[in-house]
Amino acid sequence: MDSVVIYPGRFHPFHKGHKSVYDTLVKRFGKNRVFIATSNKVDPPKSPFTFEEKRAMIALTGIDPSRVIQVKNPYQATEITDNYNPQNTIALFAVSDKDMAEDPRFSFKPKKDGSPSYYQPAQKNMEGFDKHGYILTIPTLQFNVLGKPMRSASEFRANFAKADTETQKAMITDLFGKYDSKIHNTLTQKINEHLIRADEILDKLIEMGADDHYILEACRRVDALSESIMNPRKSLFKELRKDASRLQGRYDKLRLIKPIKTLPNLVEPKKATKFMKRRAYSQMPEEITKFDNVDPMNSVIAIRGIGTMTIPQALTKVAEMSEAVSKLAQELDHKDIQDNIPRYMGLLKTYNDSIQEAYKELAQQRKRGGTKSRGIDKDITEAKDVSYKNWDHPESAEYSQYLEKTFGAPDEFTNEQTVWHNIDGFKRVVCRDEYILHCCPAPHYDFVYSYVDLEVPENLSDELANCSGSILIDHLKNEVGARCGSLTANATTLNFVMDVVAGRTEPTPEEYEKRILGMKDMFANGEKYELDWWPDEANDADPKNPFYENVIGDVINKFKTDFKKRDHLFAKGGVKEKPKVTPKQKPIPSGNPNEIR
């Protein structure tokens, strides 16, 4: 069995304690198997840093930044696991002993039907990640910042915001093991004392059930401070004072007026943030404002535009309003029904939305485990809306639905990608919610990945990489992938790699471009591209395929125009025949790595 080790986390900021966990994993499993997974989610003050800023901090500790992968969900990290065979790869997720003790991210409790949960503690006989993911608990390094034990990132941010410049330099040195002025500048810009304090006040007001007016004002204050950090604006007054020559002879009548430092009304931020959504109770997301440690099902929740109350109190209100609606309907007073039922129905929807959101948050807490999960009803679930409607790129969503018509429902379906295993001559096909511009050999967009089992000599890696960035080679798994905009283009790319490995052609960019353009030229001229090893069950290479007529309209005419301009690539005779080859190694239909080598 192969293995991949993922160290997930928020890392706001990364520090020597995290570095010690990574070093332990590398020492045990080897650098090539270990990845750090973190997201690009920015939500000041608790999550102030972008992915690139976090990666720079990680590099400062001495870790190779290429081992740091941006993911949407660090505790799933499909952006990493999608590159491995789920049947014969063990997925290990590393968690520090400190995090498991204070705030467990994973639960090992059995499912409702009694079967084992997906995440299990690491053990001797482990299975592929199609069945289970395994949790490694790693001791973390204890170290001091300014002579005191480093307890939490939030405590560090609060202390850093209050410190003077020299103290901040000492704190950075203690945190990362060395000082760096660029990191210092990032921390200074993103960690703001006023925002931290304002956020604490807002949380306290909500917890106390304060009047809506005060909560609204606190939300506005947090929003404005958060916006100023994420989108800092330069002062025009200061810039013009630095370079007065910019005004000479152009704005002779212009007079500079000093800006007012305090405004009666705060400027509304442009970008929606977590705090903007809490601006008013009429727009606030439902959330548990006071968690009941003794009986979580009795926790206090916020009801839009109404106030706070416990979950049982909210359910009592629902029962009372439902009874009132029933009574109105029975009395047949049509004027009364017209005036009151819409109001009751609106209130019922508001209460229901809040209660359902509270159930989701409780389900999330139960999933994390720990003492706070005790007493939470085991039957409530963390509902997830998985749909193509949640994809950002309609082109990749439409192509994925096109594949479904031939190959059926995908084996895996998330709001980020769809995955099929062992279809159409490929080991795996992945259609991702992305639209990557690729300019070679002609401008197009990539979003579909196809993989086959093929052992590529390491001495050919650089040459193949130089041919195209769409060629993906994994020497550990003896797997080759292609990323393009269709199965046809992927099959053409993989066929080129097979011919190079078999010695049938040279690994040159010119040869690769010639094949890709030849395939597209055939398509533009109404000819179907064929390969002996690729069955093309979806008729993806057929120019008469209705999908291309319905989805991309006049793209065929565009191909005829664009690709016929590239005659210089065919100066030595062009593509006169449909390329047909019998590869030395064919893809494995079953996905079993033991069937060849």
C-alpha cells in the first residue's frame, strides 16, 4: 500500500511548534509523502493571513514551500488525495497532541448503524482512503515567546498587537526561529489591536443578549476595521504632499484640505465578510450565541430580527404559532386569514431557519468531539447542499453533466469536483470546478483530468514537462495524468507520453503541439480522431456530438480559422493520417496496482 501524510491546519500564524510536527512526520515517512494543507480563507481578526502569507511564514521556519498546498478544506484536502489511488493509498492526517486534547477535530465514534466512522486512529492494518482516513497524534514542541510558554495563536496575536516595534521583532524571532522584515510587515498590517478588541466586545454583547442597537453598532465597527485591514487605502493628501510637482501647472486652483480624522458615520465595507453578515439581526446568520455545556440541546440561539432564546423556547414559539394558524383556518374568517396567516408563516420560516442552523452547528460540534459534544442528539446531521449550482464555472459543470450521460453518476461528487474510476480506458477521470487558461499550443481552458498507470523513466520527466504543463507524472505511483478541456485532448496527451516511453517518438514540444493541433484540425474539418487503446465511449472526439453543438456553438468554425493559421507546424508534411498506436502498456481497467509492473 502507498501512503500520503497530510498535516492540516489554519496556521494563523504558523510557528516552531507546527514545524516540530512537520519534522517528525518527515523523519518518519519521508519528505515526498508529507504535505501541509491550509486554505486561503481570510476572516480577520481570527484568520487574518492569506495562503501566500502563510506559506511565506512556513518557509521562514525552513520548510520547503512546495510542500505547502492550498486547499478549500484542510481536514479533507481533496486537492492532495485526488492525485492518489483511493483503493491502494493510506491517507494519514496528522494532528498535534495539544489540539486533540483541547479541541478534537475528529471523532472515532461509530456511525448510527454501528459501523466504524470514516476517521480512525492510526493502526497496524490500515485500508485505502476510499474506506477510512487515519489520524496520527504527534507531540508538539513546547517553546517560549518573550520568556513565557506559547499557548495559542489568538493569545500571540493579541500580545503582538499591543507590543512596540522592538518587542515585536523579539516575538517574531521566538515564533519562527529567526527574524524577517517582510514577515514583520505582514504581521503588523494584519494584526490590529483595535479589531481584536472590537471583536471581543461584539461577541460579549451577543452572549449577553444585549439590545439590537448596540450589537448593530458593534458589527459596523468590526466591519469597518476589518475592511481597513484587508483593503488598505493610501491617503491622497499624504501622497500629494510627498510629490507636489504632480500638481504644478495642472491644478493651479486646487487647494489641499486636511482630511477629517473622525467621521460621524462609519464607511460601509465593500466586500462581504463574516461580520458584515452579522450587521443587523435581519441579515444575521443564525448561530448559537450561548452554548450550554450541561445540556447542549438547551443552548441559546439568535432569531433574526427577534432576539435570543433557548432552542426549546424557540420550538415552543413554533408550536404556539402553528396552533394559531390552525385555529384561523378552522374559523373560516377570510379577512382574518388574509391579514394574519402571511405574518405567521413568515415568522415560522424565520424560527425554522434559526433552529435548523443551530442543529447544523451542534452536529459540527459533535463531529469535533471532546467534552462539549456530550449530550448532543446523535441523530441530527450537518446537512450539505452538494449541487452543480454551487460550482463557480458553468463550463466545467456542463462538461461533467455531459460525462454523466454516458458513464452515469460519478463515484465522488462534491461542490469542487466529480470523479469517475475506471471509465473509457482511463484509471480515473476528474472534472474540477476550475477554468485554467492554457496558451499552448493555442489558447484554451483546462478543467478535466484523466489518469492511466504508466511507468515513466525519471530521466524523461524534465523533457516531458518541457513539452507541456498538462502532463502530470507521479513516479511513486507509476501514474501519468493529463489536464485539458476534453477527454479527447487528454487521450492525445497520454498517447504522446506512451509513445515517448515506448521509444516511438521524441519528447519535443514541437511533436506534442503537432499532435494536439492535428487532433483539433481533424475535429474542425468534421473528422473523428481515434486511438486503438481509447474506446471513446462518450463519442467525445466526434464533431457531430450534440454536446459541442449545444454548448460551444460556433467553436468549430473558430477552430477552422485559428488552427489553419498554424501551417508552419505542418511544414514537413502535416498530419495526413489518423494516428493509431498500440501502446506498450495499457491502462488497468480494474485499478489494481498489482496487475502490472
